Amino acid sequence: MKRLLSGNEAVARGAWEAGCSVASGYPGTPSTEIMETFARFPNVYAEWAPNEKVGLDVAIGAAYAGKRTISTMKHVGLNVAADSLFYVAMTGIEAGLVIVSADDPSMHSSQNEQDNRQFAKFSRIPCLDPADSQESRDFTIAAFDLSEQFDTPVMLRMTTRVCHTSSPVEMTEQQQQIPAKGPYPRNTAKYVMIPVNARKRHPIIEERIEDLAQFAESFAYNRIEYRKNDLGIITGGVAYQYAREVFPQASILKLGMVFPLPVEMIRSFCKNVEKVIVLEELDPFIEDQVRLMGFDIYRPNHVEKSETYHTKSIFPITGELNPEIVRFSAQKAGLLEFTVKKEGTSINLPLPARPPTLCPGCPHRSSFYVLSKLKVPVNGDIGCYTLGVAPPLSTIDTCGCMGASIGVAHGAAVAGDQERHVAVIGDSTFFHTGIPALINVAYNRSNVITVIMDNRVTGMTGHQDNPGTGFTLQHQATVQLDIEMLVRACGIEKVLTVDAFEVEIIEKTLKQWMKEAGPAVLITKEECALLPSARKKYLPLLVTDQCNGCTVCFRIGCPAILKSEELDPKYHRPLAIIDQELCTGCEICAQVCPRDAILFRDQVIAQRKSEEV
Amino acid sequence: MDQKKLKKDYPDGVNFLLTGVGGQGTILASNVLADLGLALGYDVKKAEIHGMSQRGGTVISYIRWGEQVFSPIISKGDADIIIAFEKLEALRSIEQIKPGGLLLINDYAIVPVTVSSGIFEYPEDEKIHKTIIPFTSNEFWVKGLDIAEEIGYPKASNVVLLGALSTLLGIDEQVFLKVIAARIPQKYYSLNELAFQRGANSIIG
């Protein structure tokens, strides 16, 4: 059977076919759809964990208990789970464990573009790097077998382009039946990593990598495609596609396993081609290893230092590759002739940018509007609300990683910074890594004011359930975490939960708290405007002839409020109009309008009724 | 099914670039085009980026049909066909088009906040057209939303555009509709069929 699948769907498919029956992870672009797809298969357990570290520990426990298990996360998620990665690399497992790291070259939706193949080498586990959806499915199955054969977790390293590209996949209709393993292991020498045991395990995992390197020589997904012998390209992952596209005649050593590498295979490839280059995205991961093996890699005379890292010889170290970049780099390196392209036409019209913005009706908007008026330093976090940085709200001053907001604000406060520091964090991010930071604020008594923007869902990644929503990934009803109670239990005494659309209460509360010492937490609660239940309540608002173009409503940065072509007769300023397709009726604009020129929902309803009469 | 015109016009396969704004139905349209490529016997790759770009930003997908497709990304100047679900986005992607390539534009504007906040001006139709001329004369404007609204189903403006495309490529309507049927709930099929046909006829008329 052949079907069009995205790389993410193919990983889920492969896992299911391989008899994987447990999955735990945390949503993060570009990995999210793996779990969402896997959760719908029969005979599987799949869950969203509060963060990647918990997710990986869960997966490890399941693999200790003899079930084939997968744990998924985006690249920076593996930073959170790194502690667990390193101990499970030491202990090994009872049944196959696959750790999916979905990297994001070009940072389409991430704060960095770290190359997680390095984590595989760092922790001494094998790394498979698929180039399309078929390989995503095949490599996932291979990863489970490898994991059990070598008693090691296996990293399946995806990239955004592979995750989100769909291509045909040949598959089977059957889930492998994995024979039941014995009882939960009572093998302390292997599973209890106290120093005396860990010291004995370390040589074992170093030997394991040696064995895997041997195995790599005959691994089915490492292959040589001989074509012409003047140029040989060593490549892995999606870069293989660009190699085929740009160098159709070149010989290629395609590495399905990018760590550890097959030294003899590389030796024979290098012997049979005149010139060898490495084509890979991001770090010179393969290239550095091949150089260390002592093989000669072609290096152009002129390398522009600004574009390549000192050990990456031809292709850029930053950003996602594409055929254009690969071709241009190869031309500069003298590997391809510069083609005389018809004078490339380019447009000379400045185009209005279309940056991502907080949606119309977004419940985060009100807090950002108030914070922008208060002009306090705001330490932000990862989620939709990072968009509070965009003009005209321009409210976020720092944002680094999941859960960082509260700790950073606390650090600035204890450093004696003269301004009052605010942290803003969403519900899911608070559960992820915000809680320990808030405990720290309470415990060490800093003045930090934290705004928890509770929109009742994990928003940015596309509405995943979390411990606050009352449902699990597999749609089971469950307990709903009470954020206010949790905050109080952390030791914060000043806590208030408000309706996120209540601009005045938010402003009054924050202003009051600014005058008082001590930590405080404001929970602004309202469901994401894109949730189906919120959509049912949409009611577009109207601007009356009281508008005089004062511009206050423009300052909330709502895409539904437009400047009319009509000018105010007195001041000649454009009047406001509301796009009836976009407006949800959240009433933030109506609340901030100083002339009451925007009708509230009940006024709109009343006006409609009177028009009907 | 003999797709003579298609094979004659595009002997090496077809590179599509779809562009629009989050929420406009570009994802469904690109899924349909990927399925259609498979139904016509091509190897297919379809690439799109999810994530932050969906929050009111530009959404681009690539669909490539060919005997064997490698790169999921289409290089600058290699898009045979661009379908722009929003006028401004047609301009943003125009440098990607092959000289003389087919450009299908939905005559519909979604004003970005950078315009409503007064930083930029939204280009007028005449200006859009003039900017396109150096790239291609193969330019078609379709009133996708108007047509979809006429039949009482404004959501189907994407399918109106697919209908227009079927006429321009000479692809058998039944093959196309079968692929669409497989991608949408059955109760909406007849409306989508109507939208498709109105789109197809909009090119002839």
C-alpha cells in the first residue's frame, strides 16, 4: 500500500508498524504531528507530558518495562530532556526506545538552530537522519531494531523540511507483535546509576559505539550510488535531495546513520572518486568526523569566513539549505560552472510586510496593552504571547526559552535593578518549566510580578491539550489543574484570577501591585479565540460616528481594526473601521476607546434589533 | 486518462507554488494538488511550513510533480505555476516564477497590520499588474471569493481557483473532482463541485 504522508505522519506510521505501543512527548514545531498521528492508531498509549524531560523519563520507564516506546520533541526540547538522555544512554533498555529530535534549520519557529546530531555523539547513541517520508517510516522501524540489538536508545533526527514535506510511502497494514518481555528488571548494576555502577557502564557504552560503527559498514540505509567518478558527495538527511538535484552526475555516499560513521565504507568511497565533498545542513558534523579519520576532503582556495565555519568548507553553516544555495556555494567553490542566467528580474516595489501577529480576539492583547502603558520591563516566554513583541504593542523585552521568563525577571530583581520586573508566561509553558521558577520567586522573596496568560490550551503549536484543559491527548476526560491553587501552594500570597478581556481590572491590579512590595501573580483567563467553542461566540463590533480618529484603538494592534479612508472633518485623521470578517467581538477596543465610539456586544445586538424593527 | 495538454506544456513535470495568508485554505488546495499528481502517475513532493507563520502571516506551499522528485523546495525562477490566494502575496512570490510561467491570482486583499497601522500602503491592482509584467504575461485573475459567495459558500474560494486551474491545464474535470471528494466531508461535496465548475467556467468566460 502506498500513501502520501508527511515525514511526521510517516514516523508515527513506522512506530506503529514496528509494534511501538507507548509514546510520550511535548508539542513543539516541527515535531507535534508525530504524537497527534500516533495517538490515533489502535492498541497504543500516547500522552502529552508537561515537558520533554518528563516525556523522556516516561518513555524510558516504558522501555524498561519491555514495551517499544517513542518520545518526541523539537530540537530545543532535547535540551530540557538532556539529563534523561544521558542516563538512558548509560543504562540501555529492555525494549526498543526511539527518541525523535525534530531540528529546525532556519528557525522557522524556534529560538536557535542547534544541530542535535551533536547530542547523539555527545551521549554515545546512534543517530538516523531520514531524507524523505519513506525513509522516515523505514528508519523508525530500523531504529527500534537497532535499539534492541545494541541495547541503546536511538535518536531519529528529523528536520523541519522532512517533517513537513509529504511524499509517497510504501507501508504495511500490520502492527508487529512484540513478544512480552520478562518482569520489570531488578538489575541494579545496569539500571541504578550510582557511581560504582556507572563507572562500569561507561566502558560498555564506548564499546557499543565501536560495535555500531562496525555495524554501520553493512547497515542497509548507508549506501553508495556510483555515477561519474570526478566528484563524490558524502551526505545525509534532506541534503541528499539537494545533492541529487544539483549534482545529478555525481557519485553519492548516502548516510542513513550519521553517527557513528562507517570508516571502511568512507575509505572505499574516497578511493573511487577523484574529489570528495560533504554536503550537510548546519554543523560540519559528518565533515569533521571524516576529516578526523584522515580522509582528504576537497577544499576551495577561497573560503569566505563570514559564510562558513572554519571547518565547514563549502556550504553555509547557518540556515536551511535549498538547491539555489547549494548550487551557488558549489559555483563559488569551483565545483560548478557559473551559468549565465537570464538577467534575473527582481521587483522594485516595497511590499507591506505581513508579520505574524496576535489574532483578532486574542485574550493576550489586553495584558500587553496595559503593560505597554506601564512601560515596565517585561520578560517574555515561548508561545503565541511572544508576539507581544510586535509593534504597536512592543511589550516584550526578553525571551529566551521555555520557562525562562520568571527566572530571568527574578534575576533582574535580585540584582537590584531599579525597575519593577514583570514575567509573562502562558498556561502550558507555566506547567512546562515555569513552576520551579515561581517557587524560587516565592522562596527567595523577589518583587517579580508574574502574569500567567491562561488561554486554556497549548496555542502556538495548534491547540494541544495540557494539564489545564481537562482532556488527554487520547481524548480521555481528566482532572483540570487549578492554576490559582498551584500558585498559592508555591508560596505566592498575592494572587488574582481575572477575565482576560477586563482591561480596567488588569490595569488597576497591576498598578496597585507596582506600589506594593513582594511577589504577585495575575492569572488572566480566557480561552484562545481560535478554539471552536470561542468561535461560536464571535460577534463583530461596530464603530459609531462618535469616532474622531484619535488612534487609541489602533494601539492595541488588532488586525480587525482598520484605518478608514474617511477623515475626521475637524482633525483630518483617518477614522477607525472594524473588519466584520475578522472581528470576534472581544471588546478590548470598545473598552479603550475614550469617546465610547465602539459599540459593545449588547449595544450591537440592541442596534440590530432596533434596525429589524 | 490522457492529459495531452499537460504533458505537452510540462514535459518535465510541474512545480507549483501556492501562497496565501493563514486560514485561507491553501493547505487543502495543496493537498488536493499533491493527490492529483499521484492520480496522474507522477512522483510527488509537497512541502509547507507550519508554526508561527500561521498567525496571520504568509503561508507558502510547494508541490512538485515529476518522474522522480528530489528537492521539496522550488528554486527561484523554477515555479511553473503560482497560485496566489491573496493579491499582495502574488507579488511577494513573483520572483519565484519561471519566465512566462502561469500566475493565477485570487482577486482578494487581506490587509496586513503594517498597512492598517499606516506604515505601508497596499498596492493598487494596476500597480500589481504592472509589477508582474516583466515576469510573465500568463496572468489570470479570478474573483474567487465573489464567486464562492455567489453560491453561498465563501469558504470554497480555494476550490474556485482549483477549477480555474483545471481549465488552464486542460486536466480532466472528473479526475480533479474525485481527488477533491476524497479530501472533504461528503455533505460539502456538491457545493465544492459547484465552486469548482464556476471556477473552471470563469476562465472560458
